[in-house]
Amino acid sequence: MFTERTEVKTDLTNVFHWNYDVMYPQMDRLYENAKRDQWNVSTTINWDRPIEREVIDMSMIPMFQTDLYKSLSQDRKDQLMRKFAAWRLSQFLHGEQGALMVCGQLVEAAPDLDAKMCAAAQVMDEARHVEAFRKYITKLDKIYPIDPTLDRLLCAVIEHDRWEPKYVGMQIVAEGLAIAAFRFMQRETKDELLKEMLEYIMKDESRHVGFGMLALREAVRKLGGQDKKDLEEFAFSACDMMVTKIVDGKPKDGFLSGTSVFEEVGISMRDVEDEMQRNPDWAKAEAEMDKQFNSFLFVDTIIPCLRQLGLINERTEPWYTQLGVMQLASAA
């Protein structure tokens, strides 16, 4: 049963900073850019436009090449497309709310005033993103519950009692994944309203990753011993939570709750399983697509950022290689 709220408790140290000098000019410039780039969801975007029928391109997904899918009427295909898009966008929405909460914590816990001010500006960005996704999804279909995989990551980041893992989990891993996923969806959608909304959001997200890198670079350099190892392990754990594992040719963990949309258009999971039995090549193609998508999500932002921070190193690199997110990153 869907619950409307989740309570997460945390022991977090609040830090006042009494030196009001600008300590980090690059971070101060990011704060200036954040003020300059504020936009209004209600007025910047024209919401009167209808959403295009082909919200996302289903042809890339192996499931939608099967006889089961082809047997559906055009009306049910359109319903499935919109619901699948709404489910995917709902996960973006939940992630933005998680970012809103974590950035609120960073305003409290960040040890430097420059970082607190950047985090405060990001709080407004995240509230705007929540507003934008909520507005678009309810115009498209309905908001779906949070996927358990995303729920685990957000809770792990929010519950942590140190500020460094919050930066890594949210600013590097979650925001890095968001940028990659938004770019992917922007490329595949035929809907100009969604394209425009994602373009504005991605500009904000790129600034957030830059903020996280500036705040973490000096902090990670100062860490040593077990504290550094703990942060390395948390970074890998956050990445590990987000990757769909392939076990015996089938996806395991990862974002799998999207299968619920099939039931809503009259396709039972038994129908899907029977289709997999009849078409083993489809299951293999699905598993291969999951592997490629995993690498795609990590290649542009997350892996390079973790390398620059020294969180991917001689000790930890084999973990990422085994996870399957390093091959494309190495070739890029």
C-alpha cells in the first residue's frame, strides 16, 4: 500500500561559521551564478501546450519489440507509453525532493559559510524542480510511488551523521545520475514541453555537481585513515545501490518497480514472464541494455568526479570494475 510520508531520523551536527570573509572565490562565483540563473516554473515555461503523443521512444526497449506488445491496440500502447514515462519521471520527482531535504541539511552542517550559501541557493533550485516535475507528471498521467532502490539511497544519504557523505551521495552520485538520465530522456522524447523543462533543470544540476566538487575537494584531501576509507566505501555503496544487477540473465535490484505500469493496461506479470520464456533472446537483449545503460549513467560525470576526488583509487577501482561501470568510462 502506498504511504504518503516517510520519517527519517538523523543525528547531525549543526555548524555556525563566524568568519564572513569569502574563503573560496570559485564557490562564491557559483553562488552568484545561482542567483543569476533563477527561473520561475509558472511563468518561464508555457504550460498551456499539449503533451505530444510520443512522450518517449519505446522502440529502444526490448520489451516493446515483442509480440505481446505488438498485439496491443494503439490506444493501450499510448496508455502504456504515457504511464511508463510518468513512472520514470516520478522517480526524478522523488529524487528532487530528496535533494531538497539533503541540501537543507547541508546548510546546517557544512563547515564553511561559502558552502552554506551555495547549499541555500540549491534548496530553492530543488524546490523549483519538485514543482516542475509535479506539474508535468500530473498533466501527463499520475505520480507513481518511489522505487525501493531510490528510497534506499535517499535514506542512506539523509540518515548519515557526517556532511562529507551527504555531498558524495547527493551532489556527486544522485545529481550525476540525474544529469545523465535527463540528457537521455531529453534526447528520446518527442515532446517539446518536456525538452524545455529538462533543459532548464539540467543547467541547475550541472551547477550543483560543480558545487559538490568544490566543497569536497579540500575536505577529502584533509581526511585520512579510517575516515577516508569510510567515505570511499560510502561512495561505492551509493553507486552499487543504483546499478541494476544481472543474475542468471535476469535483472535484479535496480529500478524494477516500473513493471507495475503493465498491470494498469491489462498485462499481467505472468504474461510478461511467459513472453520471456518464449523469447529468450528478448531477455538477453534486456539484460545487455541494462548493462549498457548502467555504464552510460556513470560515464560522463560520476566516475570522473570520484576519480578527481581520489575516491576511486588503487584500493577501490576493482570494486567499480566488478560493478560494470568502468569499461565505458575508461574508453571515454
